[in-house]
Amino acid sequence: MLATVAALIAARPGPAVPPLLSDGIAQRPCAPGRLVAVPAGSRSRYLAGTSVLRSTSPCAPAAVAASRAWLASGIIPGTTPTQRSMATRALLDLRLLTRPGGAVLAGWHSGWADTWPRDSSWAAAALAATGHSAEALGVLEFLRRMQSRDGTWAARYWPDGSGPVRDGRPAELDAVGWVPWAVWSWYTAPGRRNPAALAGLWPMVTAAADAASRSLSASGLPVASMDYWEDSVQVTLANAAALRAGLRAAADLARLRGDAGQARRWGAVAARLTRAIGTGFGGYGYHRLPFTDSGTDTAVTFLGPPFAAGSPAVATAVRGTETSVRLPGGGMLPGSSWPGNRTLAWTPETAFFALYDASTGQHRAAAGILSWLAAHRTRLGELPEQVNSRGQPASVAPLAWTDAVVLLALVSQQHPFPVLPCPCRAASTAVRMYRPRRWSRPGWLPWPGRGAAGCARTPCHRARCPG
């Protein structure tokens, strides 16, 4: 009897392996705002530097010129032809997936053609980092219009701006962290700053940071909520790290606006959350859930650069997590306790490690991960959401979140990316930190020209500016 039961359990089918839903997306030459899904296995090809498929349409030359001009208006990161090809396609994908009103579609297929604030925040940061500030601002403006009165966001929204998608999915708390971080990334990106536009976004940042502050429980950690795994309502490392990033971003933006009071207040909340993360997660290897050995989570990368200065303990946890979630084919699972199909690699989670490695000066490791991602694109060069055990792209392609993370990683490979500031005990305001590409001096240094009193001339050491 026991043998029969064991055989039935073993024979039970696991989570399905999704097929590749499309090879990519294209624009109609005579209607640039309209998207077309290119069927998987199609022999179609893009015209170079565009999302236009080869055709004899009389509108094609104008569409091609507009696409190439848009690319030329920013930067295409990458140090090899393969990296630049991947970056070009990711940029063009974000251009198409960002709708005229600023909504960023997660993907172009049923079930993905909505707007998640988390994905949109990363897309805004990537667009800003590659010189497309106007498009990034449009994304942030859409998020401002969608924000609830209590400062939070729903899990996802209809792209026409008509409101949240009401499918029974609870709100996802990480948006109150990722959105202020996206605003900070946009405002501090290279180029001319736009204080007037920041003033328009400031009520959104204030409401989000206050919502993040209110969400902290007596332990100092956020209350239970759904996170990017979208499988349960719990207190998770991912949400805690995202909220800390948002609070630090809001504090630094307040400093840049000359509001020292707000900067100190949100900085103090971020410091409290940092201590709680160390207590609740740090003693257990920075696993997914606090106060328990609950399995690793790729969100551990959110505790280090470019979201925080990090620490030796975080670096150890990141390396241990990467080992625990790496599949034989080279991609990553979301975590060691991931309840879904454990043969499928997820590209956003894989790219998290490339961003972390690039931001910490581990450029060879980052290049290896980026090469794996580039080698597992579709025939049209699109980054898919997943890769199956045979190394084939699966699920939707492209995925906006993967495009955004890959672009940020490629940018970080070439330039020291500013690290989110932390409340520095030696200064009255926050200090932006960076790690030198060339190790002329050890540790993390104040960003040139951005240091606060007490930390402007010497390194603001982690002992004085923890986490």
C-alpha cells in the first residue's frame, strides 16, 4: 500500500513548463503605437536598430528613422557587440512597452499586458540611466496618478489608467519602496536635473515614504504582504529591502530639496528598518522569512549595491544564495524554497546577480551572467521571462522587468553607479556613496561633490554609516 501511494505521488505532474508565447514584439510602421506579437518560430527579422520587421510598407522609412533617432538620443551600454545588441533590443522593448500615457506593460501577452508598479519603477530607472529622462518621467507620472490616497499601490493597473486590476490579488507593499527609489534614480541620473518636475512628484514620494513608515510593525520589519513571488502574504526579505531603499531614496531627495527635517525623519525610519533586517534576517543568513531558516531568496541582492553599501555578511549571503538557486543550465530560481517549477530559470532573478556583481566591482562575474542571458534570448534577440531545462526561452518575451535589470547591469559594468545614501552618523544629512572602479582606496567613498558635513573629505566608513 505504501509503495502504491509513493508511486502515485511520484507520478503526479509538477508545475507545467510554459511554451514560448512569442519570439518578440514589433511595431506597425504606419501605426507606431500599435504592437504586434511575433509568433514563436517566425522567420521575421527586425530592421537594424528598430522594432520594425522587414517589410515593403511605405511607412517603414519614417518608422526606422524615428526608432534610430530615439536610440541615438541616449546611450546604448555594453562593451561587446553581443552586449550592445542585447542592450539595443532591451531599450527598444521598453520604448514599445511604455505606452503613451506612461504605463509600462510587463509583457505583450494576455496576463502580462498590465502595469505592475514594481516593474514600472525598474523600467523608469533603466530609462533614466540610459539617457531617456523624458520617458522615465512619463512612467513616474503614471504611477503618481495611480497612487492610492494612503500612499500605496495596488498589485497592478489597467494600462489605460482606468484603475487597478481587481482580480483578488492583494496589494504588494514593495511599491512604496520601489517608486521613491525610481524617482531618486531619475532625478540623480546624469544630465540636467528637473526640480520643477520633482516638485510635481514630491507629494507621491512623501505619501509613499510615510506609508512605508506606517507599515513597520513593533519588530521594525514591515507587516505581512505579498511580494514579487506573488504566492503568499508574509513578512519577506524582498519587501523589507525594497522599503529600506525607498526610505533612503526619499530621505536623500528631501535633502536635495533642502528639507533637512524630512531627511532626518525618513533616515531614522530607514535606520530602524536596517537594524530590524539585521536582527530578523541577518542571524539566519538573510533568508526569505525572518527569524527562521526559511530558504534563500534572490532578493538578498537588494541589500547590497546599488541599493545599499552592503556588508561582508551580505556579500557572503549573496554568494551562498547564488549557489543555492543556480540551476544546472546556468540560470537562477527565485529562491531555494521556490514552490513553482524548479527546472525553470527566471531571467529577472538571474539578472539581479549581474547587477549586484557589476555594482560591487566584480565585473568578470557580471559579464558571465550577462553572457548567459544573451545566449538564451529568442531568435529575435528578446529576453524571455523564463528559460527551460533544455536552455530554450519560455513564457513571455520580452519581459520589461528583465530588460530593465539587464540595462542597469550593463550601465554599471561601465561606470561606478551611485549607491543609495544611508543616514551617516558623522553628518547631519545623508551621503551618497560609491565604490571606486579602481581600488586606489579601500571601502566606500562619498560621491564627488555630494558629501555632507563631516564626510566630505574622508570616507564615510561603514562603521559610521552601517548597511
